[in-house]
Amino acid sequence: MRGLSGKVVIVAGGGRGIGAATARRLADEGAHVVIGDLMGDWAREVADDIVAKGGKAVGVDLDGTNAESQAAIVAKAVESYGGLDAYHSNLAGGTEGDVDALNCPVEVLDKSFAINTKSHFLATQAALPKLIERGGGAMIYTSSGAASGGAAWQVAYPMTKNAIHALARHVASKYGKEGVRANVICPGLVLTEAVKQHLTDEYVERGLKAIPHTRLGDPADIAASVAFLASDDGAWVNGQVWHVNGGAQMRD
């Protein structure tokens, strides 16, 4: 892709799954990648693998729900590579105990809000000044098809993921004239390590039957979308929510 070589990109939640695949894809495109994860050893493992293959990367501990930790990863990008061009905010979780509206504990809602909404807000606050200082850049948020799927069995996760869409549109509207683009990717069923561990073969088979495609998602599919949005090829995409799901939801 055009314009990724030499760009400095943070990948939050980059220790496994979609984030790790994205970090590797960005490095393959020539970007300098700062990988953050609550499991810092995972982030460093991915970074070491990238470096061993000739890329530029560094891994750090990141608690995305903490403002100081978010500020620290941005500072690390500036210290290591001289600035910041894109931030992929890819944190998600907090689904245990998340059921219907009458039975979901408030504590579960609070945890989901912290991971799935607050972390993206804090990432935005930390990254935006450096993106603007650079003359512009990209905020890329990972949401979920659950945000618009209307699931009867889950309430907090879809609610808190939906808030990311409003955040991205705000950033696009407010800071677009300063060169900042903000977009959201909503993955469908992607076969990450965690998904493979927790979903039964029967569930995966049902998921495949439900979509108009020959396969389910791979982390590399989402990585490719992030790389495009971070690159100069994606320069005119702003304020959008992309459903990358093999056709599971077909939306305008």
C-alpha cells in the first residue's frame, strides 16, 4: 500500500489475535510499530518476531483503561520513532456475565464500559495531540458486528461497542480539518486464538453456514483493512464504520 513505509503506528491490544496480525502487516508494509498489550510479554514477543524478520517494532505494557498508560505508549512512539501517524485502538473484552438487560449485573456493565469504551476514549485523548502535531493521521477503532447485530443474549458489550462509533464520528467531524481521519472496523466472526479456544466446532460450523462466503474470518482480513485505513491509499475515508464480516451483515 502507498504511504505506510516509515509511518509510526501504535497497535493497542497487539499481543494476540487481530492486533498481532495487524502489527505484523503494518511492519511488512514498512511501518514502525509500537505494540501495547495488558500482557506486555505478548506485545514484546510479537515485536521481537517482527524485528527478527527485519521490521521495526517495540512492545510495551499497556493498560488501556488507564490514562497514564495510554500517555506512556504515545510517548514511547515519539521517543522511539519521532512521532505518531496512526493509532489502532483494538481493545475488547469484559463479556463474562454479560447477558440480557434484566440479568446483567451493573459491575459487568462497568467493566465492559471501561474496556470497550473508556479505553478508546483515553487512546484518543493521548494520541490526538501528536497526530495533529504531525499534520494529521489516523485513528482506527475496532468495534464489533455485535454493535448492530441485535443479540438477545448480550447487552453490555453491544452497548459499549456502539459508543465507539459516536467517538469516531466526533473525531472525524471535529479534527478532520486538521488532517485527522477516524474510522471504525466491525469484524464478524474471526478465528483468532481466543475464538478457537472458546467456541465449539458446532458453533463455528453454524457460523459458516450463516454467512454468504466460503470461510470465516482470519485476523489477516482485519489487518488488511487497518493497513489500508492507516495508509495514504485510505486518505479520503473518514468517519466511516466498516463491517468486515464476509457478508454476515450487509449495511449501507
